[in-house]
Amino acid sequence: MVKVRYRGNEVEAVPIDVISQEEFWNTYQLVDGSVIRMKVVVKDILKVVDLLSDDGSPVYVTQSDTVIHLRKA
């Protein structure tokens, strides 16, 4: 188990293995003709122990990076 921050509190969580993944690019064309492509790459997923969200669902905490690619006009 590891400790993570959730809603200002330190809680215990366990790593969850990923069995499938798809990472899509979001593409934004700017008025100057440049194109920005972005995607989120998840590094870790943790499930918070003994805590449910307001609607009763399990709580997951993710650690991720944002990858940005710029193509200038």
C-alpha cells in the first residue's frame, strides 16, 4: 500500500494493474495555422482503500503526464 492525497487528506491506496490501454491525441488547430496535439499518458493507477465517492463508486487516483506536440504554421 501507498499513501496518496485525496481531497486534502492522506489516504491509503493500492496499485491497480492495467490490462488494456488506448491513448488518443486531441488536436487543436489555431487561427495562426499552428496545430497542437495533446494526450494524457497514465503512469500509475491507484485504488483508494476503504473509501467510496459520493455516488458510491470506488475512488481511483491517477498519476499521469501530458504529452504536447506543436506543428507550427
